[in-house]
Amino acid sequence: MPHRLKHALLTVAAVVFLIEAWLWDLTIALGHWVVGLLPWREFKATVVRIVQRLPPYGALPLFLIPFVVIEPLKIIAIEQIAHGHFFRGVLAFIVLKFVGVGLIAFIFDLTREKLLAIGWFASFYRWVVKWRDKAHAFIEPYKVAVRARIADLKFRISEIRRRLNLSAGKGGVMELLVRLRARARKPQG
């Protein structure tokens, strides 16, 4: 495989992996927030007690429930796309992806200690974390370059604004258009 193609594929894979990891972290926080909104304190406490009492292999099926529920619904979303309901299908797929990752992340957060007591699961978890760290290291130079370009662009925009005497809080582009219009209407002489 040519080096450039391999590098491009690795970059795409790393970016996808990091997006999934970002969604994972975001949805854990969102899941905790949503559960915090539920008014059923006793219900939430009961669920936590049940999860804490489960043996490690008893927690595993709980972790897999979102796959069983969400994946068939994703197939229906894809079917919607195939039958000409593109926006409905894509929207459903995106929502299901977000909800699925959120549920899995939230349940994993609740069952983490139990699941990591299972040897093969702990090994798999360490492998995923290792690859996440490698993806971050692989993408970091690109992130630095993008941040540098954004900083340069912001500096150039501020220089243009300064040269055109545009203040940050006053009208921006509209102020510039008014000035240009007034200058164009000013009699030459």
C-alpha cells in the first residue's frame, strides 16, 4: 500500500475513533445530567443498588442492551433512506447513534467496575484505551497546525478590522458598507 494512501486511511480512522471517543465522553455527562433531571430518587437509588449487587457477568448483558435495542432501529432508519425518505432516515440514524452511544456510555459508567473484573473485558478495554491514546498522538500535529492557522486567520481579520477602522462592537460589516457607500456618494473634487 502506498505510503500516502496508508497515511490518509490512518488519519481518517484516527479522526473517526476520536469523534467516537468524544461522543462517548459527552454522552456520559449528558446521561448523568438527564438522570439527574428524573424526579424518581428512589427509583435511581434502586437501579444503582441492583447494578452494585450484580456479579461481573451479570452486568455484561446490561451493557449490551443498547446494542439489542438500537441496532435494529438503525436498520429501519437506513430502510427509510433507501425508500426515498433521506432526511427522515438520516435524522433518525444520527439520533439513534447519539442515543446508542449515550446509553452504552452511561451503562458502562455504571457497570465499569464489574465489567473490568472480567479478564477478557479488561484486556479489551486496555486495548481500546491504548488505541485511543495512539489516535490522539497521531492527530495531535494536525490539531496543532489547525489551531495555528485559526490563530493566524484571527490575527489577519483583526488587522483588517484595524486598518478599516472597524471596532469590534459596532456593526462590523454593516459599518464598513455604510462607510463605503458614504465615500462613493461623496462628491469628487
